[in-house]
Amino acid sequence: MAKANVLYPGQTIGILGEGPSTPVLLMTAKRMGFNVGMYSSNEDSKAMQLADYKYIGPIDDKQTLKMFAERCDVVMYDNDFIDSDIIRYISEFTSVPQSDGLLDIIQDRLIERSFF
């Protein structure tokens, strides 16, 4: 896996999953000159309509996830309910700067209860 240290306009940012801020994130990236790919199970969402590349499928469809990841120079996730195993999987094919460590912490209910 190659790590992307710097992204340049014209390269592709992939967004995996959706949250309330996804359309704003997508539009900001496009204004900065990036191509944006989306992977989601909701083909009718506003973000999917705005994306340059669209991959529709369940979050555990490894074949489609691989195609999506290979088309992107970097992938970001905008949903903390994505399984960290999925992030580790797509990290084999592209750079994921957010990594999976934060998801592991967020999704660990024992740590969550201890924190609160």
C-alpha cells in the first residue's frame, strides 16, 4: 500500500459512508479541484448525486470496495459505524489517513462506558 502524503487537484478523494456533513465535504473537495468518488448503499442521497464516481453496495461487499479503493488516491470515511475491518481491508488498496484505530476506540463499548 502506498501512502499518499500530498494530494493535488485532479486526484481522486473517495468518501466511504455518509453523515450529515458528507455533501459539504464533497462540495469543498470539488471546489478545490479534486475528483470525488462515493461509496454508499443509498443511491438517492444528495452526496451520491454530487459525486463524480459512484459505487453503490452494501458496506461489506469486498469486491466493490476493492474497485472503489483502487480508483481513489485516498479514502476518507464519514461514518463511525463502519466496521474497522472494512477500513483495514481497503487500506490494502489505497491510503486511508484516518486509519482504523479511532474506529476501534469509538466502537469499543467498554471504553465508551468508562469514558462517560
